[in-house]
Amino acid sequence: MLTNLRIFAMSHQTIPSVYINNICCYKIRASLRRLKPHVPLGRNCSSLPGLIGNDIKSLHSIINPPIAKIRNIGIMAHIDAGKTTTTERILYYSGYTRSLGDVDDGDTVTDFMAQERERGITIQSAAVTFDWKGYRVNLIDTPGHVDFTLEVERCLRVLDGAVAVFDASAGVEAQTLTVWRQADKHNIPRICFLNKMDKTGASFKYAVESIREKLKAKPLLLQLPIGEAKTFKGVVDVVTKEKLLWNCNSNDGKDFERKPLLEMNDPELLKETTEARNALIEQVADLDDEFADLVLEEFSENFDLLPAEKLQTAIHRVTLAQTAVPVLCGSALKNKGIQPLLDAVTMYLPSPEERNYEFLQWYKDDLCALAFKVLHDKQRGPLVFMRIYSGTIKPQLAIHNINGNCTERISRLLLPFADQHVEIPSLTAGNIALTVGLKHTATGDTIVSSKSSALAAARRAEREGEKQHRQNNEAERLLLAGVEIPEPVFFCTIEPPSLSKQPDLEHALKCLQREDPSLKVRLDPDSGQTVLCGMGELHIEIIHDRIKREYGLETYLGPLQVAYRETILNSVRATDTLDRTLGDKRHLVTVEVEARPIETSSVMPVIEYAESINEGLLKVSQEAIENGIHSACLQGPLLGSPIQDVAITLHSLTIHPGTSTTMISACVSRCVQKALKKADKQVLEPLMNLEVTVARDYLSPVLADLAQRRGNIQEIQTRQDNKVVIGFVPLAEIMVGTL
């Protein structure tokens, strides 16, 4: 008997077994054999082909499929390249939904926030779980706007593969470069999907060339388009030499024909496809030795005899090695090319067991998971998204948070379906879970089964490190892999409608900060006002709107200001003495420090100690010294902006017995401030990479305007009939008020 277990919705038809769908929750109050059909609630959905009757071995096999059949992927791209539309089509063809949503109509599955539907953009990443031809796919739709870069960063941190979506008329754009670099950082294998092939100005050749030139990647052309722009009607599968044509009369794109290319029907297309296939085989053979040996031994005289399965296996290996990227094309809005994209995801992107996570060997089969996202639900409290790397998670399980050094209990376990969730009894390695009941877990925290498990893993890592002559801190880094939080570039004051609402505002900001670590909140020491620090104008605008809608507070924002930084240009030394008597106790500290600029970019000051410093004295007072240095660098001498790119060296330290750590910290802080004032100083401002696409006739006025804004033009490219101006410009010059 299964009680209080939530599963997927059932079909309306009366059948001997249960259809299992991908959404809509029900409670089972009797055994599965006695279940009766219910009417599904909420979003339309349909059962998956192939998951009927005897095909379902057990509920456990649906919730926890074999790890080789799992794909954790993300959709990433520049703004308005078609990520959410592509995701919507994927969900429709996989049987997740029964109707096609549209970004313009505000009814897509993954853009469920009110702010997303009003603006037609993705603001926060959304996770959806669905099945495709026997594979379990955990898909995350990520934002394309630069203000929400952290959302992409923390999702890529836990994914095994990604689909990079491109606008076929624009190729690689500004934010494409950013997300591509993020994927490189986390070693994520990728597939490229050239979307909008039906758009005026779409060029398959140009888009592929931009991937090669701008991303420095090797594109593997697995498809060729049949027509471009208005004439686009399908694609050619280069691997199998088949053409895929979508039915013009079909409204949803489900109906398409797959036909082999024949000499009598398509001589030109067959010739082009054969040439493309031969070039593809040569490319893959250059990158994969095993495939090269196979081709040379058996198929060197005639590539046409090479089986498609052999080529697909080799492409899979090359994709995993990240030596090349498969390229597919289509039009998500016109419902063309999505089913082959899904096939490519399952065929070429890796399963969790194919990814090499070195830290897993320390944990063996114990639980190891990473919390990568937190949401606040009014009914259920904090919802924590986790990627499970090893072990199993169950409801009522006590877990240990290594970063927070605390133990918590998971009350409920859910599978994520955008804004709707399904309660499940357990989840194994390789999956993405949603947990309820963790009140102290934050983004980037490493979760294990117990403190003893973490200590055992640390001992194994240390032993292995000694064998390979590694330093211990590397073993620690493997245990505590987190997410890098970018520094804010805008700030403004925020005030509640009245003083009585101040605690409510603080609670709202605390919850929003936990959800979004790129949002920083600080108290201005001079005015006592609360200051919001964010990644951009849109970011702060969204936060302001959420406070109003979700927490019912009409807050007031001050003028938006750019987050400048300060640095020094030369080395200086300073000495300071603090001598104060409080009660009958004398506090005496003498400090000498040196401040100097460093070439490497560092937001936090680099702290160094001279050899003459007494080790015993340093051990006792090191924390106080570093606190003093950090507090001194929070406000620079020119604008009061934070100091960066500096190294502070402590040359001498004399402490009278009985001196408190607070006095040590205060003296060090005052001495560092004195040194910074003596040095030659410079203000640093944020620069934005800029790409302006403009008609030839308007190029001169655009260049003149950028010159007025202190812009620096790097390059002017030609894109079909337009000119593309590439450069960078100070952020202060392109704020909304200055345009």
C-alpha cells in the first residue's frame, strides 16, 4: 500500500493499467491496482507515447530511471534568441503539455513569474523534468539578460550538458560570449541550435562561421537547412542522409516526414549532403583516434558504407571531450527542428556517469549533493534545489551542511515542474531534486549525509593528496565546490512607507537575498539608509516590483547610482599608534603597513605578513588584523567606494599585554586608511561591452554618439546589409536617463 504519495496525473481513458503523465499531483489512498481515473487539474498535459500498460515496470523505475538514461541539460543564449520558445516546444513534443505556449501571450510553462509574463523575458531559471524516448531529461531554462548572469552560472554549475541557442540571423551575440565562457569554466559539453531559420536575414553559413570565429569552437554540421528565411521548410540529417519535412498544414509541428535522399528526386541536395557528410567524417576522424582507425581500416575507399551508428558514437565521444560542438538548426516558433534536437540531446550529451567529478571518489556511495538555488514559497517555506552527485535523498532524512556546519532535516522531497511540483519517496544520484524544510541552506552549500561522512571524505582526500603530493587545501576545495557570486554594478537607497514597516522590509530583503545572492543589501554608515546593490537597472527594478507584489510593501527607491571602485597607483607606508585607557586597562597598539597596487584583478585586498612578525603574536591577533584591513578597504578616500587591486603588507606589530582585539582591529584599519590617503589614487568605473547593429546610412551618427559617451570602438563588422559596431562604453553613459 502506498499512502500520501504524489504521482503524475492519469489519462481519462479506462485502461487495465495506469497512464503516468508528467504533471498534476494526486494522493493515492489505496493500492495502485484499485486506482480509478481522475480528472486532471491545472495545466493541460498528455501521457507519453510508450509509457502505457506493461511498459511501466514500477513507479520506482519512473522516479529513479537508470543513471545512463538521465540527461541534465540547460538552455542558454543571448536575449531573445528563442530559449523559452524552444523549451516550450520541447515540453509539448515530449508530452509534458497539451497546448503550445507563447512568450508574447504570457502562457509559457517556465516563465511563470508575473514580471516574466509582463515583460516577455526570462528572469529566473526554471527546472522541468520530462521523458523522451525512454530518457529522463532534467531541463533548466536560463535567462539571457546580463543582469541575471548568476542564474546561468549556478545552473551550469550542476548541469552535465547544455544547448546553446543562436539567432540564425545574428549568429554569436554579446551575451552568447558570456554564457559560452561560463560553460567553458564548468567544462560543459554543448550542442548548438541555430534557431529562427525562418526569420528574414537568416543565414546558416554566417551563423556557423560566427561560431567558428568568435567562440573559437569547431562546429560539426549534423544538419543542413532546406531553404532559408521565408523558404525554410525542413532540415537534412547529414549523418543518416535523410530529409525531414514538416507538414505546412500542421499547426503544432508534430507531423513531419523523414525520407531518404534519392538521386532521382533531390540530386543537388544529395550531392551537397554527401559532401557535408564526408567533411563531417573527416572532421570527427581528426578529433577521435578510435574513429580514425575504424575509417582507415574499413571505410577509407567509400565513406557511404560507414554506418550512421558508428558516426553517432564518435560524435558523442568528441562532444564529451569538448573538442567540437554539434550544430543543428530549425525554427522553434514555426515548430520545426525540435524533435531532432531532442534526439541529439539524448544521443550526444553525456549522462551523469560519463562526467568526471573527481570529488565523488572521496564520498563513495554516501550522499553528496550541491544546493544551487533557493526559492521562497508562502505555504512551504524555503524550497532548495539540489543536484545529487552520489547517494540517495529521502523525506525525513537528516543531512549535514558542510558550509554552514549545521544539521537539518528534509521534510518533503519533490520533483521540479516549473511552478508545480510532484512529491516523491526518494531520488538517487544524477537527478535534480527540490527539498522542503531546509531553513539554513544557501546557494553553493555542499550537502552530505552526516558530519562523520564529511570527515571520512576529507580523510580519504587527504590520503590521496599525500600520494599525489597535493596540498591539503586542494582537497578542501574539492569538498566545498560553490558558485562564484559577481560583484554588483548599481546601487540605490530603499525606504519603507513608514518606520513601522522597516522590520517587514528587512524580512523581505533577507528572503530575496537568499534566493538571489547577487543582490547585496548594506546599511549606509553616514545616513543610516538601507542600500540595494544589484547587477543592473532591470535587476533592481524587478526586486522593487517583487517586494510590492509578494510582500505587499510600497517601498521608495532613491536615484540609481553606478558602483564605482577605487585603487592606488604607487606603494606607500604608514605607521599608526593607538593608546587608550578604558577603566583600569591600557590598550596600546603600534602598527606599520604598506599598501601597494597589484596587477591581477582582486576585489578583496591581498593580505601579506613580513617575516619579522612574531608568529605567536600573529596567531592570536590575525583575525582582528584582517578584519581591520577589510573594513578600511570598504570605503576609499576619493568617493567612499570600495578599494580593489591592492595588497596590504603588515611590517611591524606591537601589542601591549591585555589589549583587546577590537582595539587591534581599529588601529590596523586607521593605519591602512592613512596609507591609502597618502598614495596616488584613481577611480575605476564599470565598462560595458557594446554591440550595435545599424543600417549603413546611420553608421556615422551612431559613431558620433558613442564618441560623446566616451566609447571605445574596437571593430566595425559587416553583417549582410548592416554594420555591427563592437566596442565598450562606460556604464554611467548608457544608463536609461542618459539615452
